[in-house]
Amino acid sequence: DAEPVRVDELVAEAIDRCRHQAGTKQITIAAGGTADLHVWGNRGQLAAALGNLVENAVNYSPARTRVGIAARRVNAPGGDLIELAVTDQGIGISERDKERIFERFYRVDPARSRQTGGTGLGLAIVKHVVASHGGEVTVWSAEGQGSTFTLRLPEAGAARDRAQQHPDLEDEDGSTDSPPY
């Protein structure tokens, strides 16, 4: 089900998903750099992954702070990547916990999870979705300063170019699942 997916649409969907919660906490969500960027993949899965990151940013941020979403094209060997970063001014994550936050059911603070809800699966889902799209997710965080989660995904055109350069990567039916443009 892979197709070119507009980054600005993914960001709009992620913001819509937590608009009410952000409004309740008076958190401003600002996005930039998303125009004219496309990633190659499953729209629903990518929207869920980005939505999980934005939702976490809102849930773990104090009231009257800001959540930022920024996107940019990054040159990389083998094809350009689209980098999507979600930054918050929240509680941050300790060095010890950073190693484990992408594990299923891992909660940094189980007591806090009663307040924020959730299953402990959100970041595991993000990692799985991004990996299955040939990308990666990284985190920068400092306790008391906030966190930035960065997704790096193949750009739609780069995915097409890779498929054309490597016809041996064709599927059994002879298709390469490359973009139609």
C-alpha cells in the first residue's frame, strides 16, 4: 500500500489528532518546513507514527508551552531523506530511560502513566513503522528541558530512484512499488 505521502498532510493530521488536548493545556503547536515534501510509504501507518509523537509531546508538556514540528530534506548517500522533528518543552527523559523508551510497554514513570493514559506501545509502534519504511527514529532529551524525536524517512523521489537503479529489488510480480511520478 505504499504511495507518495505529502508531509504537510501527515503533520496536519497529527495536529488535528491532539488539538483538543493541546487546547485544554493551552499548548501551542507550530509546524514549519513541510510544504512540497513527500515520503514514500503507507499513509495510515505514517500518520499513526507521527500522531503518536505529537500526542506524547502534548501529554508530557506542562501547560502554556510549545510543541514544534519541523520538516526538511536531508542529502544522504543512496537518496535524500525527509527529516521530521517533534520538539517539546516537557519533562525530558533521563539517559537511563532513553535506551528503553522504544520497548513495548516500557513506561518511564508508571505512576505518571495513570495521569497521561496510554498503553506503553506508542513509541514501539513509531519505531516499527519507521523501520518498516526504511527509516529510523532518534531522540534527544534533557531532563527538565524537553525532548526532540526525529524521524528520518526516504523521500518519495529517492525511493523511486533506488527502485529504478536496482531492478533486482523488484517484487515477485515484477513491480518495484515505486511512485507513479
